[in-house]
Amino acid sequence: MKAVIADDLRNERLDRLLAGAGHQLRTPLNSVLGFTEILLMGLPGPLNEEQRRQLHNVRSGARLLETTIDNVLDLVRIESGTLNVRLELVDVGSVVNEVCSNIQPIAKEKGLSLEVEIPAGMTWCTNRRAFSRILVNLAGNALSFTDAGGVQVRGVLGDGVSSARVDIVDTGIGLPEAERELLFEPFERGSARRDGRGGTGLGLHVSRRLADLVGADIAVESTPGRGSIFSLISRRD
Amino acid sequence: MAQVLVVDDTDHALDLLGYLLRDRGHVALFARNGEEAVTAALKLRPDLILMDLHMPLMDGYEALAAIRGSDRAGACPILALTAFGEVGEREKAHAAGFDGFFSKPITPETFMDQLEGFLGGDDRRGAP
């Protein structure tokens, strides 16, 4: 009994510590990203090409930091067993639209399309925040590894034979077969490391761990040079 | 043009949001904690309030309750804006009565579009 109470106290302390750390890390990042964006929008005045290029670098570094903060904090919570993933009925369209509206500026900068196709009224028994974090990682990756064409997020209803799923379909560089499972290991970036694309190598690992906690799997299909499909598949239907 | 009360305990956040609001032709009013927010809301009756959740003296939840309980400013949309992107915070904010929930860091352009969706009647485009 004492041990259980001690564990609870320790978990509560860890949770508070992580929440505080997240807050302290995101607050300055809000200034970095916000003011960089204002400058890039040209609101205080026009920029020359070199200023614009350098500010783009600041922004992409800051965005990478943002994703890393969220993924590291999630991973610590998952590893310590303190992540609370209460299941609830989630409106798939509302979460997908929210995530896509947040990453739309990245698609726009790269000249890529970002489409959402979710059946009306599609719901999923999951955890809203975990679901949102998985989508941010998968759709963010899809944009990072696509240079032409675009990304589509589409929902497929379960029908008793197949499970409900959400596919993130891109027309990107694709993945060699040997890398497909490897990329779910922490800090493993495969050939992305060689061509200098974004990502810290935590997103897929954390996404699969989160998916597991809410009763879902992540599967990947890919044709190198043509694109990839990352699917979040419910185990419940 | 709308009057928007921005409540945040960090100078940079007030500066950032003030700039964005003025750029869109709105008037930005500022408060640095919940107490100041309640006073400003009752006195100035803004069209919208953008509220940080965790602040000294009085937090966003207490300020929301005080403003909602008043006849003078109770009906205006109040949006939560927080760097606490933690599990359950969004649900807690909605349950408390916030009309919208946004996490820092914000993406200025989309954020302003969503914020303006809460101005002017039922045309709400922001997070549910």
C-alpha cells in the first residue's frame, strides 16, 4: 500500500515537472516562431531575398524544436507509465482538420497540396490528444519527404471485415523496404539523415507507442520514388 | 474592427498578439494576470478575450468564472491560449466554459483567421 502511494506521488511529481518543463520550453518558442512568422509575412516591412532565406532557416529550426519538445515529453511519459490516455469517442474530421490547418502553412511554402477526405460523422474510440499527436507526426513527415504533388489525409470507415483507419498518403520520395520498420526505432532516420531532411527520428517511434496505447497500429506501404502511405489502423473494429 | 483583450503574463506574448491584432485593424487591450483581466473586461467590455491559463495572482480559470458571472461582460467569447499542451487541458478548458482552446506556439496567420471566426456572431471557424 505504501509502495503504491509512493509510486502515485512520484508519478504526480513527474507529471507536474514535465508539464512545467513543457510550458517553459514552449513559451519562448512562441516568441521565436511568432515573430519570425511576422517578419516573413512582411508585416513590419519588405525583406530582401537573403533575409527571407535566413528567416526560413530560423523557422524550420524552431518548428523542429517544437516537435522534438512534444515528442521527448511524450516519450518520457510513455516510458514512465504516466501518460494518461483515457479513451473517448473522437470526431475524426474535427481533429484531422485542426491538425491540417496547423500544418497548412508548411504545405503552402513547399507548393504542395494538403487534402482532407474524412467521411461525414466518422468517429473513433481513441484519445483525442494522442490521435492528434500521431497525425501531426505522420502528416508532418509526409510533407517533409514530399517535394512535388501533395499529401492527402483520408479516413476509411470500418465495415466488420476491415478496420477503421486513417491513411496519410503522400507523393514523396518513398522508403526502401529495408528502412520501413527500422524507422520506428528511436533516433533512426534512415536515408533522411543522408539527404538532410527534417525530423529528429522520434516522431514515428512515439507515434507507434501512442497508437499502441489507444489500441491502434501504424502500417506503412511505400514505393521508392512514388510515395508512401502511413495508416493508423484501429484494432477495435 | 473589434476590441480584443489579451491576457498574458509574458511581455513577448502581449507584444506578439498586440502586433497581430493591430495589423488586422483591431484594437488590442492588455492585462497581465487574471485580476487585471476581470477589471479590464468589466470596465472596457471587449468584443473578445484571449486568455492565458496559468498566470500569477489569479489564473485564467478563475478570471473566466468571474467574467462569466457578471452581467457586463459575461457574454463575450473567451478563448484559452496556453503553453500547457498537456493531456486533459483542452477538455478542462472547454468544461470550464472557454469558447475555444489554442496552444502556444501559435502560427500567426492561421491563428488570426481562427480568432476572427469568433468575432461577429455565429461564424465560428476556430477549434470547437
